[in-house]
Amino acid sequence: MTSPRPAAVIVLAAGEGTRMRSATPKVLHAIGGRTLLAHAIAAARGVDPQHLAIVVRHGRDLVAAHIAVVDPAAVIVDQDEVKGTGRATECALDALPEGLEGTVLVTCGDVPLLAAQTLRGLLEAHVASGSVATVISASLPDPSGYGRILRAPDGSVAGIVEQKDATDVQREITEINSGLYAFDAAVLRKALTQVGTDNVQGEKYLTDVLGVIRGQGLRVSAHLIQDLWQTEGVNDRVQLSRLGAELNRRIVERWMRAGVTVVDPATTWIDADVRLGRDITIHQQTQIHGASTIGDDVVLGPDTTLTDVSIGRGATVIRTHGSLAVIGEGAMVGPFSYLRPGTELGVNGKIGTFVETKNAQIGAGSKVPHLTYVGDATIGEHSNIGASSVFVNYDGVNKMHTTVGSHCRTGSDNMFVAPVTVGDGAYTGAGTVVRKDVPPGALAINVSPQRNLLGWVYAKRAGTASAQAAAAASGDSPVVPEDSVIVPEGNASA
Ligand code: UD1
Ligand code: CA
């Protein structure tokens, strides 16, 4: 059965969330790389409502700014000083077109595991039963804290009572109100005008609407669901991590079923917005965050953390920390690599051990294998950067760019003092400080000639293990007398 498009989804997110003990509004705390509110918005959008209204109050400006980024089309509704879920819903209806007809769903901003599919199930059950109000309920072993579903002798729903207002007998009821509902829009609007604040908390409860509607002889139903995680709200940070772990377990399992090998699901964390190809292997202690995209046949980890990284088919990334980087097909990264924003590694390229890169375009087949910093640089194709080099990009005030061409071979322990350009096919010697452009095909060297100060150790480090080792190595050859030692200029105290 296809359910009709709902007229609106109203997401309640005005509550204070005091138990989080946080300067950040509760709904802006995140699991799986999305805020709690973004999860609620994703579920709401999944049923394609004509209108999406989000009610805000606590941390209003922060929450509203977040909504503007996540879902600019959503209507931001400010709740006034009247408290309660009923008042919040009323404010939302006032902000939506007058005379709104059809079904309105009400959800909470702090129930992150709720799936769009479950809202679709609610919608279908609501329409099929011909009810004007349907609440998602669940049967909990420990229902404390939740509102309880009151059933009439014939089994129909008579109303909801909050824990704080419940009698001892009512508190024994284990069927709880999830806080997720479907209503006929017009009936809801009218019923809310008849709800007061005469309860323990002095709030205008949305839950009271069910009793009001029932009192009008209209039909109210409960839609009992089995997956309790989908009704669980976040009230404190213990629940935040509990739900975060369960969300991750679900995401990782989904990817395994879609053709990804996950060696250790318990230590693998994949955000909700990550996209993975097929036949990827993920080793233990790997976290893939943000909007990362991983191609087919990639091998990731162990011990790798990637945020907003895109990886081409068949690449290997081991013990790496990366963000806002692009890794080409067949490329090799790690172990112990640090890819900072703006890193782009070409097809079959390599970023190796103890290499840090930032705003660096490294062309196809080019290699930066060992102990190197590449910042603000462009390297062409099939070039090799010698071990232990630094792209010296910062003069203390400005960041400047270095260009290395294609098919270059730069020596070990080079400093590329930006701005500087090494032409195609050029070489540089070991230890070169490249301060001037190197023309294509040239060899750049600027290290001064080596001088050996013979006998220096005997003279200046007499009696040390070094002197003894040197004497042993020279065998029968005479020890150079002290007066023949050459002391270098400007180093007389050595
Ligand atoms: C509510 C229900 C309870 C249900 C539980 C499920 C009522 C009166 N009670 O209780 O039956 O079992 O949810 O989790 O509805 N909110 C506003 N404005 C407000 C107050 C709350 O927008 O003035 C929002 C909150 O941000 C939250 C949601 O409504 O997203 C639920 O509010 P909360 O205070 O958590 O309600 P509970 O006491 O848990
Ligand atoms: Ca709650």
C-alpha cells in the first residue's frame, strides 16, 4: 500500500536538554557524523512531506543556523514562553499554511535512530486504520520516565499519561509513548485549543490531545514497534554514546551486507554520510568520517582516520590521518602519513612514511616516500622527492608555493624555499637548499665541498671511545700528532 504524501512533518527541538550539561544545545550533539537534529531531519525528509517545520527555542540562534545549513527549505518555528510539547506543536501549526489538510507527523529532534521507513510504517498504519491520531508505542522492560499508553477495556487507545502524573497502577504499564505521532491536521489544531496546563509540570502536553480526540468519539490508535532503539531519545551523554555505538553497528553491518569486508566491526567507525564501493577491506581501528567516498577494491587501515577524504579504486591507505584530501586510483599512502586539507595524490602516486602534506597536488606516479613535509606545492607526474625534504612554504608572514615538474629526481634532505620552481626532468643533489629556480634538465647543487680535518678526534676528544675506535681502525698507521690538527675558521672552540 502506498501512503499519501504527508502534509507536514513537525520536528520538536525546543527543549532544553539540561541533563547533557553542555553549552551546546542537545540537538546539536552528534553521532555518526551528524547532529541529532540532522538525523531527525533525514528521517522526516524520507517521507517527502509538503512542509517540514522545526520548533526551536533553547539555543535558538545556534540551532537555527544549523538548520539553515542542513535543510534550508525547512521552516524554523520559534516556540513562545508557554512550555510543553503541545504548545510547540501548536506554534508549528501556526507557522504552516492556514487550512492545512491531510496528515501531520510529529517527531522529536533527539531520537536519532528513527528511520524514515518507520515513519512510513506509521503513515500507512494511520491511513489503513482510519484513525485521526496514531502514536508509535513500544513495550519496554523498564518504562520509567516515559508517558504510558492507556488502553480502554476493548484494547483501543484511551489516552497517554505522563510518568510524573501517573498513578502507581498506571506506572506498572510497560507500553510507552515514543513521542512520534500521526495526526489529522485539522483535528489536531482544534484539539490543541482544548488542552490546558493543569499537570505536575504546568506544561501544555501534546499527549493530552489523544484523550481530547477520543472524547470527541474519534478514533485513536497505537502503532506498536519492536525495534526499541528507534524510540530511544538522547537525554544525557551516556545515552549519546550508547545510541552512537548502536548507530555505528547498524551502519557497519549494512556495508558488510553491501560487499565491504570489515575485519573488526567493533573498532571500525563509519559515519552516516560515508559512501563505500565494493570489495573494500577495512582493517581494525579505522574511522571514516564526514562525506568520505571510498572506491572499489581499496584497502584501509589498520589505525586510520579519514574525514572528508575521497579515495580512488584500488588504493591502499595504512596508518594514516587524513582530512579533505583526494587519493587517486591505485595510490599508496602510509604507514604513518598525515594528509591535511588540499592534498591531492594522483593515480598510482605515493605518500609514504612520516610524510605530512597540505595543499599539495602530487601528480600521477609521483612519489614522496619518506620523512618529508610538502606544503603549498605542485609536483608533476612521475617525479620522486628524496627522503627527508621540506617544502619551506612559510617566511613567517606569508605562505608561498613551490612547483616541481614531471620526471624530476630531487635529492635527499632538500629544502625547497618557496616561491621556487624545479623544471621538468631536473635533478637536485643531496642536501641542496633550493632557493633559485632550477631549469629543466639541470642538476642543482649548492652544498660546500667537504673537508676532512685529519686527526681531529685524537686531538680534541682524546681518551674517548671514539678516539679508541679510531685508533683501532687505523691499526699500525701512526696517530696524527696533535699539532697537525686543523681547526676550522670561526669554530675555534670546537
Ligand atoms: C515526551 C512525552 C512522553 C514520551 C516522551 C518520549 C509529552 C508531554 N511527553 O516526554 O509521553 O514518552 O516524550 O521521549 O509530550 N520540546 C519542545 N518544546 C517544549 C518541550 C519539549 O519542542 O516545550 C521537544 C523537546 O526538544 C524534545 C521533545 O519535545 O525533542 C520531547 O520533549 P521532552 O522534554 O524530552 O519530553 P519528555 O518529558 O521526554
Ligand atoms: Ca525526552
